[in-house]
Amino acid sequence: MPSSDNRYYLKNAVPALFIMAAVFLLPVGTVFLKAFSVPGEIGRTFTDRYTWRILLFTVLESSVSALISVVIAIPFALFFSRYTFFGRRALLTVSDAAFAMPAILAVLGFVIYYGNNGVLNRLLSANFQILYSFKAIILAHVYLNFPVAFSLITSALLSSSDQGEQASRLLGASEIRTFFRITLPRMWGTVISAFTLIFLFCFPSFLIVMSLGGNPRFFTMEAEIYKRTYTDVNPSSAASLSIFSFLIMTLILVLSGYGRSQDKVQRRKVHLKKTRGREKALAFVLCLLILLFMAPPMLSIVHRSFFNRDGVFTLKAWTDIARRSSSGAGTSIRAVVNSLAVAFASSAAAVSLASSIAMDSAKRKSTFIALLTSLPMAVGSVSLGLGFSFLSAKLPIRSTAMSYVLVFLAHLVVVMPFAIRTILPGARKIPQRLSLAAKTMGGCDREIYRKIEYPLLRPYRKRALAFSFALSLGEVNATLTLGEGRVTTIPVLIYKMINQYNYQGASALAVILMAVAVTVFAIGESKGDESVLS
């Protein structure tokens, strides 16, 4: 039972938890009902060799993607946590921002830059076959997730004492021995956390697999669910596979303890060394490697939005944005408005609900709530969209307004876990002595929360709002599944244009999406120096 001192926070959190549970359980429960509507479907799916082959491939590509991302990030993190140099802060900020990069941008950038007739092959007069293969999937996942591992590990190294390394060097140990005996054990927990987080991102991969894999041999669980729903027109089989995927992901979440409270770390006063001579050259090389890997696909998108396939400058793609599409289904401007409206509504609702949940979890020092609110991560956005589409089919009213509501709810479920995890560290850092001092002066819990604690959460709420906005802005899977042609957002329109080989039109929209996402993230990170991944 919660103490009387914490009952106010529990009462505050109960409505938020109820809303989150309802929005999450309704589509998941509908998927369960659909799967059991056909006798024996669940058993056939769970025992089918093909199901297990897809699972093994999904685990393989997720593990390889996470392992490569983490291994590559470690040497960069070690250097960036030890030395200061020109451009260091900018690259760390970009790494944080890349965490919220819409996957559709990576897909488009890879097609334009790494394609058979892409920028790379034209520049080198070569014929590299990169796309539509297993290596393309891994490369795209590493592209999206290397910055995540880099940011997490760098933050952890900056937050913990390096006295062990200093003592080891004074005793004459080599850098390699010091790394394996002192540094690696010190950062091992963060390395595992980064690996787990990236694995959880890659496991439900859909857009990258469908667009860059280009072969059913490389289908992940989510891609196969989409295929069974819209190609095979077998919704009960798709629902059974969704349940299978959900159970596997939930098991991974529980075993990994993702969402558990982190061990308290005594932050040290960081004394970074200035680079000189060889270190300055190494800093230049490391920064150059990051830029050569991360920048070309995005720069290729910007270039393609102004130049056609023959390299002729044209503004046609930009002028077409304001025009009605030939199908009459809507305009690019409408897609922009839809994206901004849904992203703002879902992120604002997520931050409001997450604030109450985070404060209650922090006050009661609950690890269960943190893990429970991570459960939506176990449901891929395609499966989530499938559940909402089953739910909408049972509603007496099916209209454009209802489609918008369902898209909003799907986005809310997607961004809620990240909003909670962004605000929770701030709630845990609020000194208990402030509340105790306020109570000795006659303040009640409501006044303490409203006048002291809630304002202290403002930087974290602002960051959570920006982060959730960026995630919602780039969400395509659930929207594509749910929209039924009624709701078109920027990522959905870009995806359709890619399939129509209209890369210039897709690039122009992608530049808008990129600009909005970067602007919102910059606002969220202003006057703050802590990673959203804390």
C-alpha cells in the first residue's frame, strides 16, 4: 500500500494509467479475439516451421544490427568522453537528434545514395550492389542506431569516475589492458542496455525491411504480418503471428529488465583533455568518419529535391507540393498539416499522461510501473495498426474523423513509453528535502506538486514533448495500416512516392520533414545538456 504521503501522486497517476492501459489493451485484445476466431489458427501459427524461420531471421538481423552498432560506437564514445575539441558538442547533439530520425528518411536517403544508379555509384563510376539485400537492412539499421549507442555510452562514461583507469595507467598497465580490465567492466551495463534498446527497435522493423530488403527471404515478423494482412488477405493468420511476436517481445522485455530503474551514479565533474598533436589528428579522423557515414544520405535527399535524375536544376517538386494530386485524394500541404496536427496532439497528450505516471513511479520508487509502461514497445506499429483496424471494423461509424482518431490513438501508444522514460529521470532527481521543507511550512501535496515539482520537471517535459513530436512525425507503419486512404501524412506520402519512383517529389517532402524534426528537437534540447536517453 502506498503511504499517505504518496496517495496524491497515485490518484494523479491512476487516470493516466487507465487511459494508457485502455488505448493499449483495446487493439491488442482485438487482435487476440481475431486470432481465436478461427479454430486451430493459433496452434498452426505457433507450430509452423515458417513462423520459427521468420522469428530466427528477425532475431538474427536485430542481434547483428545491435551488435555492430554498439561495437562501432565504443571507440568513438571512449575518445569523446576523454577529450574536448572543436565540433565535439555539435556531433553529440546530432547523435541525440538522430535518435528521433524518421526511418522513412533513411530509406529514401539510402535509395538515392546507395542505389544501383545512386550518387555513390555515379561518383565512383562503380556498380556496387548494396540495396535489396541483407547487408542493406543491416547497414540501414546501423545508420539509424549507431548514434543511439554512441550517445548512451558517451553519457555513461562522462557520468562515472575514471579513477580506476588513471590508477591503472600510473601502475604501468597498457591502454588495451586498462580497457579490458577497468573500462569495459565499468561501462558493461550501459553497453548491454544500448544493445537491448537497439534490439528492441530492430525487432519490429518493417519499413526498412520492405523497402531495402526487397525479398520475402528477408521478411521480419512485422513485414510478414503486413503481407498476410494485405497480400494474402488472411487477417486471422496475421493476428496469430502478431500474438506470437508480442509474446516473444514481452519475454525479451521482462528478461532484459528494460525499464528498470538505473543504479544511481555519482556524477563527476568532467575534466576533458584538450587534443594536441596525435590526439587532434585522431579527433579529425573520427569526426570525418562519422560525417562520411551519416551525412551523405541526408545531403543526397536535399540535392535530389532541387535536381532531377539528369542533374538539371528544377523547382518542379517544390511547386507541386502545393498542388492537388492527380488522384484527388489530397495534397502535399494536407499531408503536412495532418502530420503536424497528429504529432502535436499525440505528443501533448503523451507528455501530460507521462508526467503523472513518472511522478508516481518516482515517489514510490516503483520498477514495476516503468516496466509495465514499456510493454507497448513489445507491439510493433504494424501489429498495433492491425489491432486498431480490427477495432474500427466493429464500430458502427466508419468515417474520416474516426480514422483520424484511430491514427491519433495509435501514435499515442507508440510515443508514450518514450515520453515516460524521458520524464522519469527528472522525477527521480527532484530532491526529497524540497517536499519535506514545503510540508513543514504547511504545504499540501497538491500545492507542492503544482508549485515546486511540476516546474522542476519543465526541462524534461519540454524534451519529452519535442522527442515524442519527432517520433510521431516520422511514424509511418501504423498510419499506413490505419489510414485507409483517408489520412495521409508526410511519411506515408513519401513512401507512396518512393514506390512510384518519384524520388524528387519524395525528397522535397523529406526536406520539410527533416527541417521540422530538427527544429522541434533543437527547441526541446535548448537550455539543457542532458541526453533524452538518460
